Amino acid sequence: MKTKTIVISVLGTQKDAHGGAGPSRWDTWRPTIGLVQQDDLPIDELHLIFNKEFTNLAERVKADIASVSPETKVVFDIIELKNPWDFEEVYEKFYDYSKRPCFHNDSASYYIHMSTGSHVEQICLFLLAESRHIPAKLIQTTPKEGHVRHSKDPKGTHTVIDLDLSRYDKLAKRFEVERQDDLTFLKQGIDTRNAAFNKLIETIERVSVRSSDPIMLTGPTGAGKSQLAKQIYLLKRQSGKVKGRFVAVNCATLGGDLAKSALFGHKKGSFSGAGTDHAGFLKEADGGIIFLDEIGELPLEAQALLLKAIEEKTFRPLGAASDERSDFQLICGTNRNLLDDVARGKFRRDLLSRIDLWSFRLPGLADRREDIEPNLDYELVRFSQKTGKHVSFNKEARERFLAFAFDGANVWPGNFRDLNAMVVRMATLADGGRITAELVEEEIARSGEGADTCPECHRQLAGGAESIDGLAALLGADFRERHDEFDLVQLAHVVGVCRASESAADAARRLFAVSAKAKKSANHTDRLSKYLARFGLKFKSLKQA
């Protein structure tokens, strides 16, 4: 079946009128007449746009088309424009025009003729084609001598422009180079080797460039959520997507009315201690990005106000008589399972639904060990830039540190923060700018000593009293009557580790690190499964719960 060719064109009230009604008009290039005479572009249907006052000229052009291209059907589309140079009026009426069903037939090929009409009309038609409101290519007609209207060949020539930029090899290569630069930028110039993480960054890059919807970054503490949020902001700023500030807020430091005052601002005298007006973090982020780290720590009342601010871009400061407006983009960070918080009534389901459109989980350092070496080099460069002191490993020291870093018994509970701290300590103590094997051994011993006393590690991996109470959902309401307190404390810790781990094998490495180092068992994952089975539990069910 032959594809139907449909062209949309504005009647040229000056160019198409050249030569008047006499025979001399055939010696003059007229863009619309020349268009239908192109041998390699047979046109089935030509839509002519014009004001009603130019109907006589339109009829004359239609008659001339019939004489040179009888197979072309001419359709009059009268659009009354008071001022063809008024962008708002032209775009509004052309936009309505683009909604006509006749311009959305999959079996037709559409073109927009760009050689007639005011510059504003041409721009509006281009925008409608570029946005795919009209699925058309552009076509430009010119006289053969360029800008000479009186030509021996009034047919002229034509050029087709396809707005699908991926079709142009040079542009496609340039865009790919720029995209790779963006990916490198998001990774802070670190040559990451983990395939899953690289794929994640590619998706985040596309979302960052194309969307202004909320983004949620999840993952364990120290996985790099704050740094990535800042890089997303800088990428959007350098590409002109945002112009305002980057405002970072740790919600774990906010509580009660402090959260509402800090986020939404307050007026002088609105509460005890409010001696002056305060704009609030959302207002400071107007036109930019606000990063709410540990968003799960926000009080419920502040969550309700935040939801309104996200959806309506308005909020009311404490003590204010009217709403403020802030056009901000939101990035959230959390190391908690917010679905669990919703089930326990600690987080609003409607807010989670709104901020969870784009959710990306950043893996911990233990899950991307192949990236330890390039990040090690990155941390050394950061130290050198900060202190002005160049520091490097000698060969033996580097090999020893990497062997420690890749050891499965080292679970990197603080993730990249642990790596940064270790590098800073070794680089500071390095005499002559060289980290020796002796320094590495001292640092490994130091990190091992601190593992049992790290409160952050215990907060992530241990259960605590609240986790023991939470065992009711797994063991039944009468679980305390059936199990000793000793067993419950241990089980709560194991459940906490399992929920914080990516896999059963990862959890087993954490729980049986000493045994693994001593090689007391060949299969610690099986050992963990058997332990959970004593309580009727499975690793998979713990993650789903």
C-alpha cells in the first residue's frame, strides 16, 4: 500500500503572489507552486494555512497547482490571525491546529513547508514538529539561483530536514561523547569497573537530563548518596536544567516544630525564640535542588506539608498569613526500608508514592569490590588536593591493602567513608609521601580494633530492643513465651544483618567472618539457612518482610 504524502504550508501572501494573475507569474519562482513541481517528492495532499482575507490568492494558487500537479489535493485550512508576528497568538492557534486527527495517521508521511509565512509562524511550526505534536519532517524550497526570485526554472529546489538527530552520524557521535562525559561527571571521574553500577549511573544520567520529578537514592550509609545527589545537581546546572542552589538537609537532625521551621520557614514571633523571619530550606532551593537525606526521619506532620509542597510547589511558613512558592526539584536519600516504615505507621504512603517514581539503590563497597582500586586512587588525589602533599603507596603496601580490601571477611560496614578514613590516616602518617606496608598493617589492625565499637555499624547490623519487638511479625505474638531472651537477642541481630545484606551469602560473610578467616566451614550460607530454619524462617522471606 502506497504511503500518503501530506504537506502543511502557510500561504505566502507575498512570495506566492509574485507575478500577479498574468502569464508572467510562470516565469517567477513561487515557493508553493515550486513545491508541488518537485519530481522526487510527489504530494498527495497539501494543506494551505491562511487568513480568510487571502482567499482569492489561495484560489489562484490552487488552480495553478491543479495545472502542474493534478494529483495533488489542495485543502484550505483557514486560521484567523490578528497578528502573524504575535508568538503567543500564533503558537496557541497552531497548537490547536496540530490536534486535528488528519495529522496523526500512521500510514501517512508528513512534511512542513518552511519557506512561507512570517518568521514567527515558521518558528511555531518548527516547535510543533520538534516536539512531535505534528510528526513531520521539514521541507525547505528555494530558487535554483539561491535568493534570486526571477529564475529561468521557477520550480526551484528543495531540501528535506529530519529532526530525528540520531540519523545524523556526526551529531550522534558528538552526543555520545557528551553523554560519556556526563556519565564520567556523575561518577566524579572515577573509572568504575562494576557493570551493575555503571548501568545504574547510565539510567540516572538519562533521568537527570530528561526529568524534573523527585529522585530517591537508597542504599547503606556511606554508599555515596550525598555525593551523587550533588553531582546530579551540578550536571543539571551545567546543562541549564536548574539555575538555583543545591541545598542539602539531614532530616535526622530535625524533629518536631524544628523540622517545619527549618524546611518551610517561619515568621518573626511565630513561636518562642523566633526573633526574625526565616525563609526555610525549600525557599532557599527555589529554582534549584533540595537533597533531603535520611528522609525517613521526618516527623509525620512535616511529611504531610512536604507532600503538598512537592505537588503544588507552595507551602505556608509557620506564622505566615499566605503561602510561599518555590519551584524546587527534590532528591531524597535513605538507608531504611520505607515500606516497612509505612507498615508501622512511621511514613506516609502517599508521600512515598510521590517520591518513589525514580528510585535507585546504590550498592555498598562490599558489593562492588572491583571499584575499590580506582576509588583508592581517587581518595589519594582528594587528599593531595586538600593538603598540597602528594602521597602514594609503594608496591608492597598497595598489594597488601588491596588484598585486605578484597577479603570477603572485610564487609566495609561504613562503605566509602571507611575507605576515605583509612586513606586519610595512612596518608597523614606517611613519611616522605610514601605509604609503606608497615603503615598498611597498622591501619588494618586499627580498623579491626574499631569494628566492635563502631556505633554506626551496630545501628546498621544489630537488632536492638526495637528489633526484638519486631520479631512478633515473624514468630507470632506469643514469641516471648516460646523462646529464651538469650536466643531472641541473637536472632534479632541475625535478622538485622540479613535485612541489611544484598544476599544470603553476603549476610553469611558478615555473620561468620571469623570462621571464614579460620576456614572452619566450607559453606557458611548453608549454615545461616539452617540457623534460620530453627525458627521457621528463610532469608528470602526476611527481605520481603
